[in-house]
Amino acid sequence: MSKQKRTAPRARAAAPAAPAEQAERMPSGAVMERRLAETEYFTPGSVACPGCGGALAMRHFLRAMGPETVVVIPACCWAIIAGQFPYAALTVPTVNCLFAAASAVASGIGAGLRVRGDRGARVMVWVGDGGTYDIGLQSLSGALERNEDMLYVCYDNEAYMNTGIQRSSATPPGAWTTTTPGGKDMAKKNIMEIITAHRVPYAATVSLAFPEDLREKVKKARDIGGARFIHVLAPCPPGWKCQSSETVKLSRLAVDTKLDPLYEVENGLRWRITVEPRNLPVEDFLSRQGRFSNLDANDVRRIQAEVDRNWAVLRRQAEVNPL
Ligand SMILES: Cc1ncc(C[n+]2csc(CCOP(=O)(O)OP(=O)(O)O)c2C)c(N)n1
Ligand code: SF4
């Protein structure tokens, strides 16, 4: 694939809209409201824990992606949630694969679709943080470098949850896991900097608390060719030791405390912050989760300082290289 093709996102035929999806003008005529599609591709009654952020994320993403989606899932909680025929939780084709291999498998499926002349189907790779930040990073980097035609989604619950809450390189500083019983004493890896360094056509962060922003970005990513990457923070009540009813509230707090800034990046070069955070103290987010119960005031101050530093870097990027 030529360099030219890698850096210039090409438009592709828009996927057929989900039947119930529609845009409508509000009575005032001033505001256009887009209704969430009513068509569901994630059937009720799955084995996900109550309040699973990863499960809610899949529901939102598939509503935006539509029926012509092939989902690739390596080892992770979602390999269990997706279930097996004839009890599969998703109504779109789903392929399970080895932990480290998701991006390679997606590359192969993409090649198969091209050989068959199928230009409508989209490959969506659905991977946890362990499979993205750690074990699948090599395969992901290769696929990004080749600009494979795939939407790669990392649902980030900040630990290896399926095997009992072991730390990953996405686990934030101070968090308890079974392998960091005193709290993790290292930073969270900045996956977006790694992804954007590949100069992929599109990369973005989304939040379960901002479904319209999520939907816009997923649909944009859906209709671009080449490698696209989206990160979604996915609260996990058993792993975060939080209330299962607080998934969306915690997602919102993560954005408003600047721990999970929402932005998009085109070609790794042009940046745009899409939601302005309310600038709340990180303590508002940390104090609602048992995994941070060992933190003292100094720890919280250190985390706040790091969050402020990261935000300043991001803000500067968006100002110097705006989208
Ligand atoms: C090569 C390999 N090593 C370890 C495992 C065991 N394993 C299965 S799922 C999993 C955790 C996955 O963590 P993550 O990708 O963060 O997704 P989550 O479970 O949090 O949804 C592990 C370690 C495996 N299946 N294959
Ligand atoms: S352990 Fe966490 S990520 Fe896994 S299904 Fe339960 S809530 Fe979801």
C-alpha cells in the first residue's frame, strides 16, 4: 500500500442506514437531533456482569456500525459475553481468535472480503486493554502500519478482568488489582500517542456518557477506508469495586476530571478536542471506586498533577495542529 494512500483517508460507500435510524428537525427548526437507532445487534440476556461498560459500549458501537459488520474478538471478557451458536449474543457475524492475533485475523478477513468483491462489510476488531496495550500490540502495530481496512476498538477496563483483575499497562497509577495489591506504582501507557504515531487516517476517544459524540465518531470511522482506532473507557464494577449503577456516571466523571479527554485525530497530525471537560478534581472520580481506597492525599495530588500535565500537552496539540 502506497504512502500516499496511508496518509490520505479515502471516502468509501456509506453503509446502509439502520432501518429505524433517522434525523429529524426539532420544532424550533434550529437544532438537528439525531435519534439513536432503535435496531439492536446485541440481544438481551447476555452473561455480562450488571453494569458492564464493555457490554454497553458494544451496544452503542453496533448501533452506529449497522448490520454489515464482522466483529473479531480475541480472548477477553467479550469472548465469553458473545457466547456460542446457537446462543450468540450478537446478531452480526462474530469471529473469536487467539489473544495476540486479533489485528492479524482482521487483516485476513479484510483480504477475504476484498477477494470476494464485498465492499459493503466492515471489520470491527473488539479488544480489551490487555489485548491492545500489551499482548496484541505487535499485531496491532503491523496492521496499522499496513493501513489495513479495519475499525479497531479498545474497550479499556484498565485490567485483565476476565482472568481475575490482573494489572495491565492500561491500569492507572494507584489502582488496586490482584497483582498490584498495594496500588500500581507506574503510569498508564498512552496508547493514543502510540496509535497516532502510525499516522493512521482516524483515531478517537469516546465515552459511554456522551453517546452522541460516540455515535458521530463511530459513523465517521465506519465510512473512512484504512486503519481506524477508537478507545472507549469501560467501567467494570467487579474490577473497579464500584456500584453497577454508576457506569455512566463514572464515565462522565472521567471526562470531566480530564482523566479521559474526548478528542479525534486525523492522519496522526490534526487534533480536535470534542468535549470540553468541566475541570472537576480527580478525587471526584477516584473516591467512588474501591480500587483506589488505599490512596492518601499525596497520592491524589500526584495523580492530579499528572492529569493536568497530560491535559496541557493535549490542549497544546489541538491548538498547534487543529483539525
Ligand atoms: C496467550 C494467552 N495468554 C493468556 C490467556 C488467558 N486470558 C484470557 S482472557 C485474559 C484477560 C484479557 O484481558 P483484557 O484484554 O484486558 O480483556 P478483559 O478480560 O479485561 O475484557 C487472559 C489473560 C489467553 N487466553 N491466551
Ligand atoms: S468482569 Fe468487568 S469487563 Fe468482564 S463482564 Fe464483568 S463487568 Fe464486564
